[in-house]
Amino acid sequence: MEAVRTQDVGVNDLPWKIEYDRDRCTMCGSCVASCSFQAIKASVERKSITRSEGREPKPLHEHSAIPVIKQVASLTDFCRGCGMCEKVCPNNAIRPVRNPDTRKSLLSRDNGPIKRGGRTNLSAGRTLDHIIVGRISQMTDPSLDSARHTFDIRAPFGRVLSSKELPFAVVDGKLVKKGHTPPVQYIYPLIFSDMSIGALSTRAWEAVALAVGYLNEKCHLPVRMSSGEGGMPVKLLQSEYLKYFIIQIASGHFGWNRIIKAIPYMVTDPAGVLIKIGQGAKPGDGGLLPSAKVAEHIQAIRGVPKATLSSPPNHQGLYSIEESVQKMHLSMNAAFGFRVPVAIKCAASSTSVSVYNNLLRDPYKICGGFFLDGIQGGTGAANEISLDHTGHPVVSKIRDCYLSAVEQGLQGQIPLYGGGGIGMTGNAAADAFKMMCLGASGVFVGKVLIQLLGCVGNEQGRCNACNTGRCPTGICTQDPRLVKRLDIDRGAQKIVDYVLAFDAELKKLMAPIGNSTLPIGRSDALVSTDKAIADKLGIQYVC
Amino acid sequence: MCRIGSIKSRTPIQPSTALRLMLPQQEGHDNSGFAMVLQDLYGIFSGYKDKPLLSLSCTQKGAQLVEDYMDAHNFVQIAEWLPVPVKTPGLSIQAMPYYIFRNYDYPEDAVKMTEREKEDLLLDTRLALRKILEESGQGFVYSFWPDVLTLKEIGDPSDIATYFRLWEDNGCLAAKSIVAQCRQNTNYAIVRYAAHPFFLQGYTLCANGENTFYTKNKEFQKSLHRGYIGFESDSQCFLNTLHYVHHELQWPLGYYKHVITPLPFEEIEEREDREVLTGIRQSLANLEINGPNTVIGVLPDARMITCCDSKKLRPVVVGRDENMVAISSEVCGINEIMPNRDMTQDIYPNEREVVIIGNDLEVQRWRQ
């Protein structure tokens, strides 16, 4: 007989339970070897059978020891539901099943706040799913043919001047440019965003970068990728391909020692610089890279010892938006000779409009983009309380910023880019199109890219173990054995194929509204079946 | 769909010519109104070419409100033409009680004003009159500018012409430039201000087709200039943009086309003037049009222009003989007024050109 110990952790306390069929199992060990969380183990169960075969009861007792796969009842080595065991099992003998009775969240705060990766697990519903492209061109303004017409799918990235500020003079009946204008690049309206080397494995980062190279060189889609706050390989910094990358600087300045040293050797300018002030998944928090992921090569790129790397919540030494513009924007602009757009990324917040207004009024005209990151953005590591309980939806905030600019006649001068949950339900093109109609010049995506690489995490608590260094897909880990699971060529191909489909789908939405250029600000093309959303966004309510 | 047309002539022509240009183009229930802007006037206005001419339709009370305002602002009335309509029963027209076409002399202190200041005075006066008439619901003011007359009404164009005796060719109204259109807004509410051609500080414009970038254009234009108001029709945006590019920015005329239908990025990259074209595309992205449209315009110096959208979804044709050039949505209208012209000289402007008709009737084709 076993005694019940109330405080003991049982498998039923955990978020996922292993469903195991002993009869199908050959004890090959693949599942145990594949479980990077050590949530299952090979074990032996004692079996005791009493049976009687004759006409008269003659009980026979049989005792045997049977090898089995068993779930570990632990609050640290617990099953995350990643399903690698199921994926690897040749006999379909094992799989994780979500446990509605879990007490894990309650029990595992013994060592302080819970940390995890992924996205918010609490936010219910998405605004974008209540919006439809409802203005279809027919008769007087014919729809275009998405397959036959040509489309000019390019978005501005950089500080745009008002027409009266353009340094143009008329010479012999022609306009001639007489002075400097801020750099503006026309890029594909889908930016690969901000996942650092460190948060991602070098191989995963490389796969995304490979996709960017292919999309530009072979598919002629000027997709740009933000480095994230973790530096970049020196070889890349000194290559022609740097022009496809937006270098990020965040509050930890990780990697900038190498970047600055590489500047004299750069053969081309980067696509831009992105100053990260905040991020949608954990607004008010700086970056977090747990020491488990600070492998030797990460230490080298970032110039740090093996330790948990917590970026400060804000840029030290910056006191105000004006000061940020004057010091940080100006020095970043100066670093690249005022040839490279310098943008800023903030977590969406109820204060976003004030920040945007302030930037719009900057006299130096040096803020080249305002990136707003919503609550449904992902992260490699954060406190669960931040992930689930802080943040701000991005859709209405992009709209608010745009309309505030409209009111002042300044729309388009600092391009708005929206992110955080774009492509969450699989169709990034629809999300991007709607965001653009509401005023965004483009969108940025992160999570969807790693999901294309193979990440199985979701918003219902599956996996979300990016912070542990034990990512079962080799994407968010620096463990070389786990990283080997990732085929970067196949991963890159998956991303390329997705973006090509994105491009075709975007055209499929532009064609019915009769436009061959991006519908930035075409809110008249959208309708909503939700009255509150329609009212808030200033679009037609339909039912 | 709106059919639009214009005529520029060496000798003054009367409105019936414009009607004959437009009526053959009628399709279905299209003919729901008539509007025209006459510029470079002859007939009874010959002697007042430098005096601003006010065109309005109103009630008696509206006429009094206008008179009070003009008196209070020291405009001196020097000539007036009040059409005496033919009120035959059964005519399809929703007539206003009064149509007033009146020349004023500038207020005394205008002698010290620059041309620009005078232009602003005329605009501000028209805007003020429009506000007064709009708030009181007593009428509509269409233009207030030297040598320019505007007439707009709701109904059957042919009946409207009968009502105003335009078929009589009595010599009252004559001009070397006429822009006309025979349709009220049948898609939205019937508002007289929504009927093209529109007029602003010497610029006249009519356009057809849906402006799919209407919301973008409107949201941007609202804060560009005080004269960009109303937006009863999405086509007003084309006029505002023409005025902004040519009058406010003072860019050469050809850049209007670059603003409304910018070249694709790939083509811009291959051009010598790419820096300028990129700058324009960046800063005036909100003035782009991207739907099916044709534009016909007249400039303050009386030159006439036409161009169409970048996909040539709305066609336009330019026909000419030695005395006259006409621009029209459909060639049948030109055939009516110039049956003996050399049709091989007709121009069907392509999606990347602007056709300019000079005051000597020389036709230029500018490639974007």
C-alpha cells in the first residue's frame, strides 16, 4: 500500500499527460531520446496477475517486471506537449494529451515568477478576424486580374518629407533636386522581424537569412530582415548581403561592439537601423536571454560572459522622446552618413499616439519608421505574467496613429509598420492587407517564420519553452544536438514558398478593390461585422 | 459612367456645340444633368474679361444674402446677365428660382494687391458665399473668376438647354473654351456641387470613372488647402491635385501626371530623373489615383489638358480640324461636331501621356 502525500506532484498536476500504449511499444527508446525536456523516461513496472485456469478455483499468482515509458512527475522536467515523442515513435504508441485539470501554473512559482517563451496565452480573439475586405470593385471601377495585371507592391521605409519641403528647383522646365532628402527605401511590405542570434539558434537565424537572400536575389522581392538585438556575423556585416538587413539596437546594445568595428569594412549600407524601445510580448521589459542559451558562440558575437542577459527596460541615458531623437536617432543616422533609414520600434500602448505625434514633429526629420508591436507578438523569454497580462492590441493603435497623422496632414511622413500576431491564424497576407488599409505601410512578422521552420508552439500552452535552451525543434536553442534536427535548407525553402504565396494572396486582395499599388490608408475597402470594431476603426459596419 | 467632353476653338463657340458633342454619347439613363464651364468669354461678357464673374443659382433670399455680402466687402457690380428661361411645361429640369451671372469690379484696395493676393481674395469670397448659401440652404455658387462662367443643373441636358435657350444660339453666351458633362451623380445623392466640371482658382476639371483612392485623396487634401472642400464627388480630388501641383507647388505641368499615376518603381529606377520622381512618389503618395479615370482640364492660361489612368481603363479621344480641337470620352461626339475632320489625325492618348492643347490649338503629346 502506498500512502497519499498531498503535496506530492502528480502527473495529473501537469499541463500535458502522456498517453502511452504499452502493447504497441517496442521500447526502441526513440521517444525518450527525442524528449529534450526529459519529461519521459524508461522505467520498469511490476505486474502482478492472479488467474485460475481449471474448473475449480486454483488461483495462480504471476509476478513480472515490464519495461515501460513513463511520464516524469516534475514541475521542472514536465511535458510541454511538443509532440516530438509522437513524431518519432514508429508505432504510434505515445502522444501528449492536454490536461484540463493541470495545477502547474499554481504550483510552479516556488522559484519566483514563471518564465516562458511564445505569445500571450490569454488574449481571446483577433480584431482582424472581424474585418472583411468588403468594397469590391464592379462595373464602373473594374476589378483587376491578379494573374495578369502588374502590381507595384512596395512600401516606403524612411522619413518622407512633405511636398513643400522637397528641395526641388525648376530648371529648364524640369524639377531638379537641389539638396539632401532623408533616405527612403521602397521595400516589400513584409519585414522579417527582430529575432536575435541567441534567441534563435545560429542555424535557425541562418535559415531565415537564407530565405531573405533567396527572396531578394531570385524572386526579386525586396524583403528586409531585422537582426534582432544580438549582433550579426562579421562576415555578413562585411558582405554585399548586408543591404537586406536592418540592424537592430536595443537597450543592451548587444553585438554593437562588432558592428561598429565592422563599419569601416562594410561594402554596402544596411537596409536600415531599428532602435528597439519596447516589444509587444513584454512591454516595459528589456530583452531576456537565459544563461542556458548563452553558448560560447553567443558569448563571442555579443561580447559577454556566460550569464543570463537581461537588457534594461529602457535605453539608459535617454530621458525623453526629444532626447532620443536628438541623441540616438541622430547618432545612428550619422553612423551611416545619413544614407540609411533609422526607425523605432515600440510596444503598442495607450500612449503610442503621443509618441508618434512627437516623432512626426521632430525638426531633424530623422525618424524613418514607427514600428508598433502588439500584445500578440512572440518572444524568446519573458515572465509569464508579462506575456499574459501586459500589452496592447496593435490594430486599433495603428489606426489611431494613422488618423492622428491624417488630422495634421502628416500621414505617410513616418511610415507605420504593425506587428504582433500577424499571420497568427496562418494567413499573413490577409492580415497585412487589412493593416495597410487601416494605415500601416507594412507589417513585420517573427513567430510565423519560426513556425514555418518547424516551431510547434502555440497560444494554448503548447511548448512555449523557447526560454529553456531545450527547444525540441532546434530553433530556439544553442544545444548542437538539438540544432541538428533543423534542416536549414528545407526551412528556408518553406519560408520562401510562404512569402511567394503571400505575394500571390496579396494580389488576390488588391485585384478586387481595383488597385495595383498598396492600399495604404484605404479604410474604405474594409467592413466589419462587429459594430464596436467598426466604430472604433472608422469603417463600415455590415451585417 | 460619365461621358466628358471639351472644346477649344479658334473662334468663339456657343454652348449648343458642346451639347452636340455630348448628347450622342448618351447611354441608358446616363443623361441626368448638365454642367459646363465656359472660359475665354465672348458674347455679352466680351467687355469684362478682366472682371471677376460670379456664377450662382439661388433663391430670392439667397440672391439678397449674396448681394449683402458683396456690398459689405466692397465689390462693385458692373454687369449682370440673368437668363430668361423658357418655362415650357414638361421640361425635365429641377430649376432653381434664379441664375445669376454677374461681373464685379475688385474692391478699391485691390489695386495694391499682387495677382496672387487677388486670386486668394476671389477664392475666399467664393468660399464665404458658398458657406452663407449652404448654411441657409438658399443656393449654390460655382465660380467667381474673371472670364469664367459656370452653369449646372439637374435634369435632361436637352431640356436644360431648352430652358436656358441654349439651342437658340442667340450669341449671349460664347467662349473659346467649353468643358461640359451631361450627368448628375447617379451613384450617390443628387447634389449640384457634385456635378463636374469643377472649378478652383482658374482651374477647371472634369473626370470620369470611380476614384478608388478617394478616401486617401480626400483625407490628404483636406489639410492641404482651404479651397479643397466639399468632396461631394470623388472626382473633385483630381482638380484639387491639379491645383496643388501646378498652382501651389508651382511644378511644371507634366508632373501632374507623375503625381496621379506614378511610374512603377522599376521604371523610375531606370530614369535619369529618378531622384525627383522618387521624391514625388514618396511625398505625394496620397494624391495617387489608381482606378479607371480620364481627366480633362483647363488651366488659368486657357490651355487644355487630358490624360487617363495608368491602365487606360477609361479611354479618351482628341479630334481636331483647323478651327477647333475637341476632347471626348467617345468619338461619336466628335463626329457630330467635326464630321469632316481628318480622322486619321485623331489621338487616343495612351496611359503614359498627357495631351496639351495650346492657345494656338497646337496639340502636344507629352510622354510621362
